[in-house]
Amino acid sequence: MLQLTRKTDYGIRLMLEVGAHGNGGMSTAEVARRQEIPYQFLRKVAQTLVAQGLLASRRGQGGGLSLARPAESITALDIVRAFGSPYLNQCTVDPPCCERRDLCAGYPVWLEAQVMVERALNATRLSDMVRRQVAMERAHNKRMATREARPSRVARKQTAGQQYSPGSGAGEGGNPP
């Protein structure tokens, strides 16, 4: 089955971070920290995306990474192809060279699946992915803030006047002994 390489996964995550950051440059180190990706590895990923014309890189004050073109014009397929084609198997790499395509009942299935994967990736715009990513991060941050603002069960019981002692039954509907 199709499995994206680690480089491709990191490339997508890098493009999402840079796309969500806006027009200003974002450092590779900042993306590496935020995404928990090894910095040296991410630098190589960024170099590939720059070479493929998906990212722009500026050095110096106010530099960093930015999208080389509008997010609306970049597809998931563009990003995946920067690291190699998303082929399901060798038969779909170069169909005319598949020696068994006339004898293999699986060949049309693999070819159809390949077309569907490429169609789905090509229909997915980076701008749509960035919007989803930003919404997901906001929802996550809101959940985390709610969790931090809510006192723990122990603190709620102590505020209610009950002494908490593990195994005492306090906080489990019973009264402290």
C-alpha cells in the first residue's frame, strides 16, 4: 500500500507551518521545534522544497522560509511529488513496461487506485489544509486551556470541605472517616 516517506510527511508539515505563518519568514529551527522534527533533517526537507519551487528561502534579518507561490496554487500532490512520485507499486510507475499487465487481474485495480490517489492529492489545496490545521490547533488550544483552568478533582473536594486521602473513600460519594 502507498506509504509516504518520512521526508514527505515532514515536507507536508513544514508547508503547513509556513503556510499558516503568513507572509513573513519562518525559521527552519522554529518549525523543527514546533513540529518536533530533527532540525538537520528538516533543513534537508526545506532544501528540497526550495529546489522544487514550493518554498522560498531568505537569509539574514527578516529572512526565513515562505511560500514561493500562493497556497491556493499548491496542491498536496505538488508537495508529495517534490520527494518522489506516490506510486502504489512498480506496475503503476511505468504501465507500458509492466510485463504482466495483460495477464494480471490486479493490474487494473492498482491502476485505478493510483489514479484515485493522485486525483485526491491534486484536489487538495495547501490553503484548505492550512485552514483545517489552524482550526484544529485553535480547538486543541481551547481544550487545553479549559483543562488547565478547571481545578483538579482533589482541589474541588478540598474546596468543598472534604479532606482528600487516597483510599479513604472521600471523593467517591462517601464521607471521610
